Amino acid sequence: MKLIYFNGEVRAELIRLVLVQGGIEFEDFRFEFKDWPKIKAEGGFPFTQVPVLEVNGQKICQSRAIARYAARLAGLAGKNLEEEALADMYVSAIDDDVLENFWKCAYFEQDPEKKAELQKKFKEETVPKFLRNLDRLYESSGGDYLLGNSLTYADLAYYRMIKTVSGLVGDVSSDRLKSLYQRVAALPKIAHWEETKPKPAF
Amino acid sequence: MKLIYFNGEVRAELIRLVLVQGGIEFEDFRFEFKDWPKIKAEGGFPFTQVPVLEVNGQKICQSRAIARYAARLAGLAGKNLEEEALADMYVSAIDDDVLENFWKCAYFEQDPEKKAELQKKFKEETVPKFLRNLDRLYESSGGDYLLGNSLTYADLAYYRMIKTVSGLVGDVSSDRLKSLYQRVAALPKIAHWEETKPKPAF
């Protein structure tokens, strides 16, 4: 299979982490922004967006649909329908409630005053509120991972989120959530990926 | 199971349609905006958001995670992992590329000039571009439904999207997509739901 995305992490890195942790071979096809018009014209992409995963001649887009598909192939989606729904819930909440706000306040907002205001809200309200909820849910799972005793792609999404936002918000996780981060970071395949992955343009 | 949401359709109606079409009994618990602080305080909701689906003592939030879970229970998620990924792709694209922009330009933007500008873009660019892609994909599926010959929750999401946006954008689907809409609208359980559903506050 072939993962097609910019030479960046934003909407593709969780997919890469899931494939890496699952030991699933994939072509990590990256291209530069300047080549997007050409790639797009040739690509036959479902909604003219990337990331796209090409698999068995089929092109799948929408980053969360791809990440979930990869997680199911990798055995990282949860052990039954309820667990899978909960893992999806975590990944969606991380994306919608945290990361989408992060891209906005870190990159997309151009007005310096508005940007500062959005960043303040993100640091002081959005992230702490989210992590309080996450910490409570993690505690109640009673295991090493968000869903209990098995690693799922929700844990990878949490790890990825902290890597993304910590430069802006600092060290804000509880000790319990820090241990989750460290547990994921110490997974041999993930650690190896972080050491050897291509340097992204963004 | 119990679906908890405002007395509205926005982020819960696709879930309801999936449960209805799947013949899955559920308590359609609705509350008014003024009662949200009380409901929230008592709810023990994962991320203090609704919709929430209570099932087997578990509370699941994030509308797409719930819709997918319901679709899998209902046999409306696709017949294999690839089909499930494609159905997820359609549902995510409909939500992110169309409906999120609709809520913004129809409700959230308060400045009249900006609102008019956003609505113009939504009508003249966002929706036509999306429907062109969808029509091409539907044509290539070669069947009565977006994924070929079996109804999935992607078809319900398309139907729901058109019901939502057509008041603003008018009658813009291709004849082929109109037939899909009509095919979904004519499903006896869906038609019965539309006739008998509670009148929403929004």
C-alpha cells in the first residue's frame, strides 16, 4: 500500500505511526507543496485531497477513515465494537477538540493580535480542559492504555497530539498521562520511527 | 440503548437515521438548551459533549464514532474493511467539507456581510465542487448506492446532507444523485421516520 501526502506530518503522521506500530509495510510517498497541482491533476483522488491511501487499487481519503482502516489492519482498533467506538471517540476528540484548534492558532490565523488571543485560549482553556477529561477517563480505564490493557490507535493519537502541541503549551499533562506518553514513546517500533523518519517540511 | 442530545438534528440526526434504518430500538432522549447545564453536570459524559450514546453501561461520544458504531450494529457499515473505510470516507467528507461549512455560514457567523460572503462561497463553490466529486464516485460505483449494490450509512449521510443544505443552495444535485436521494427517502423505515419524528427545535 502507498500513503500519499505532502512532506509533512499534519494529517498523515497518525496514519504512519499506526502502520509502523502494526508492522505494515507501506510506501511513504511524500511530495512538496509546489508539486501539488501536478499530483492533484494526475491523482484521481476521491475528493482531490490528501492524505490518500492506495490499497488494492482503491484510493481512500479522509485522514481519520484511513487511520481507522490502518488500525484495524494493525490490530490496534480495539477488541470489539464497543472498544472500537471508544478508540474512535478518543481519536476524533483529539482531532476536533485539540488539533484543529492548534492548526488554527499556530498556523492559519495571520492577524498577530487574534493569533495571540487564540493561543492564550488554547493554552489556558482548551488543552487543560481536554486533558482533565482524558486523565479521568484514563484513570477509569484501569490499565496501562486508554482502553485498558491493550494498546490502540487512541494511545498513538494521544502521543502524537502531545508531540504536536507541547512546543506551544508546555508540559501540562498529569503524571498519569505523562506515563502513557512515555509508554508509547518507548515502543521499539515507534522509537525507531522517531529516530529515522524523514525530516518533514512542516 | 439511549441517545442523548439536544432537541435538534445537527449532530445527532445521522445516528438516528442509522438506528431507524437498522431497526435498532433506542431511547431518543432529547432535552432543551436551557437544561444543558443540569444535564452536563449530572451526565458523566466523556468529554462533556453531546451526542452521547449509552450502551451496555458505556457512554460513547463524538457523533461520527457513534454513527459508525450504530452502522456496524445495523449492518450498514460496508461488507469488508475496504468498504467500511470508503463509507467512513464519505461520511467524514460530507461532515467536514460540507456540513461544518454549512453550520458556519448558516448559523454561527453573526456579521451580515461576512455571512453573505460565506453563503455565496458555500453555494457557488463548496457544494458544487463536492457534488461533482461525489457524482463521479457514485457513477464509478456502478450500483444503486454509493458503495455499489448495498445501502450503507454513507447513503444516509448523503440524504441527510441534501435535506440540510437544500434550503440554502437549492436543487443542485445531478440527476444521478437525485435518484440516490429519492431511493433513500423511499426506504419505508426512513419515510416513516420523516413523517413521525419529533419536531426539532433546530
